[in-house]
Amino acid sequence: QVQLVESGGGLVQPGGSLRLSCAASGLTFSNYAVRWYRQAPGKERELVAAIGSVLGSTNYADSVKGRFTISRDNAKNTAYLQMNSLKTEDTAVYYCNAVGNGAQAWGQGTQVTVSS
């Protein structure tokens, strides 16, 4: 059974940092691209960052470029999203998504709240 579990969310002040983790099981993690999405209240889910399965190439939404970094450790079956210089508009539920081999899986989400 494929499972993705996010962790690392929480409450942080503007300008602070958080690191989200996405732990995968039940799949050959290295064969899957990984994406982080977020969804704020009343808004559509948006793609934040992505990392490829083979070369590990990365892409970011313009709103997070220079502040967020996506990475992966295939030996640990885990992907990460390092978030620095957080802003109030980064407040959302963050979801991990793995895509590969004609299938995809989603995590349950982790809440990130940026507030003073």
C-alpha cells in the first residue's frame, strides 16, 4: 500500500523557517517525481515545488523562488521542503504528491501557519 506522510508543519512568525518532510512507503521512491502543493482557505490548490526522479531537477512557483528549497533523500524514501523567510501568505495546508510509473499518491497534508 502506497503511503505518503507529511510532517514538520506548525506555527511560525513571519521571517521564520520550517522544514517539511514527506516520508514514502509502499513504492520505489527513486522512480517517482515529488511535488509539494499547498491550499489556502478559499483558494485552489497550487503547485509550490517539484523535484524529478532521475536527475533531481527542480522547479518552483514564482511566489516561493529564492525562499523555498525542495530536496529528496532516496535512501530514506523522504522528500523535504525547506521554507525560509516565510510570509503570512504562505499560510496553507501543504501536501506531498508522488508521481511515477503511471500512478500517483497524495499525503494527508500538514498545516503551516505564518502569523505574528
